[in-house]
Amino acid sequence: MYGVIMAGGRGVRFWPMSRGKRPKHLLDILGAKTLIQETVHRILPIIPPERILIVTAAAHAEELMRQLPEIPPANVLVEPVGRNTAPCIGLAALALMKKDPDAVMALLPADHRIDHDDLLRRMLSAAEAVAADGSTLVTIGIPPTFPSTGYGYLEQGDPKTSPAAMAVYHVRSIREKPDYEQARAFLSTGRFLWNSGMFIWKASTILAAMARWLPDIHGGLMDIDRAMGTPEATGVTERVYRGMRAISIDYGVMEKAENVVVIPGDLGWSDVGSWDTIWELASKDGQGNAARDPEWLVAVDAQDNLLQVQGKLVALVGVRDLLVVETEDALLICRRGISQDIRKIVDILEHKKMNGYL
């Protein structure tokens, strides 16, 4: 099994810490390690560094390799432009087919939080046993704990007979982000799992699925495949990517394919989607305040705030539900619960051409 880590995206909801050259997965917002370092170290006990590939953007490759010196530089694949997950996964599958035509690829987002690493490793090993037959697309599902409107859902079907050491189920349907009432209805059935965005399959299997369901993208990938290892490879990859439509693997393949199965498991999982999520995951004092450096926080009649501030005393008096994030050149103050709107700040900065803050 090979690990493939998808390290794309801009992380605009984590402005001002997340910037164009240092997006969310390259930040240490949850602890001593950055999110991508945590992702890599999580799978090292079962997948050695030489079998880990990372797909990223050119602007992030240098910092990524600095943070992960154990990953061979040749294993860092650079996308000319972001085109969502389907092209990213296809590019990684091409690279793996060159290394090993029988490769099973475990796809992991670079920026998720998982509390139960050992369980994930056991689930990946079980998924490898299922995917090795070359006819099955495996995903990992998370038992939902509340009716989230921010996650996709997997409808769990009948059990599947498999060689895996864990329970495996057919996926009856895949639903994208629902509204609140739909999410409540999903939970009431007891049949739905959160879609974690983690997938396991043979490289050849996903390329065959893309040939069926995404023939235009597959055709472009074949152009890249023919150019790999030649002096024209970089130019061909850039040309193909520029003309490729952006589409997720969920919309493009998983919602249509009949050979999808799920392994459910409570991983203590979060997609770390916003500053609000950081507050939810963080340790808090008796008033519900979470601070990067708790010893630098003094709070009087202040509840449920998040402070991402370093090197200075922060005093809070009579405020609640605030997100306060400071960098050397910017200060964000946002009401907790609406941090998704931080992307609007980034839009305004782009419109004003204030590129130094992006």
C-alpha cells in the first residue's frame, strides 16, 4: 500500500494565519506539529516514507519538503493549478502505476484531525485487503455525532463479504452537504455516515473508473502519462491542467459508481474546517476560553472565546463568543459561529489588490 496525501487548497477560512504560500496544512494550529506533519507521521508505522506521495501546489512545495525531510523529493508531485480532487487523484495514480502497476493507494487529506491513529491504521490495512481485488472502491465513514450541514454523507447498505478484519458495507448512496432538516433526517435513520474524504483503491481501479465516468479528464491524464519521463512532461502537464475542468472525485466518480464500499469507524475525526472548529477542538479554561498560550490570558466575565495570539498578554473583560487571531501584520476579530465568512475578507483583499495580506 502507498500513501497519497492531498495537500492542495488555500485555507482562506484560516486567514490571517493561512496565506497563499503557507495554507492551513502547513500551519501548527492544533499543536507542535503542522497538520501535514501529523498526517504523515500518522501512517508511517504502516507505510514507509519512500511509499508516501504528496500532491501539492508549486507555491507550497518548498516549505512542504522543508517540513517533511523524510519524504523523497521525487515523491512530491506538483500540480500547475488546483483542479479539485479528481485530477489530483488521477495524477497520483499515474505516478504510482509507473512505480508499481499493482499499487493500492490510500488517499488522505493533508489537513484533517484524527484522535485515534491506531484505529485509522487498522482501518487502512483492512481497506487494503478489500481494495486489492482490483474491483472495489473503498471509503472510510465516520459515525455522525450531530446533524452537520458541512459534511457529505454515505448511506450504509448491506454487509459485504470480504477478507478484511473489520466490518465492510456496500454504499447505497452518497449525498453531498445537506440542509439542516435533511441532515437530521439522515441521522434519524441510523444508516448514514459522514464522508471522511479518505479513500483506498488500486491505482488501476480508479483510473478505470475515471475512464468510464470522467472520460475528458481521463483523456487529459493519458496525455500526461505519455509525456512522463520526457523533456516535455512539465509543459504537457501544465497545458492539460489549464484546460481541465475542476471536479471532485465524489461528484465525478463516487456518486455514480456501483462498486463502492465503506468501513465505518469512530476516529475522533474532524476536517478542521474553520476557526470555529479550532475552538471546539481546543482545551478550554473554566469559562470556555481557549488560548494558544493559556498562561498569557487573563479573563474577567469572559466566556467561550478563542485566542490565537503569541508573545503578549491578552486581557478579556465582559466579552464572549469571539475569535481573535493575530499575526505580525494582521489582526482578526470575528464572532464565533460565523467564521465561514472570513473568506469574504480574503475576497475584499483580492479586490483591493492588497496582495501582501494574501
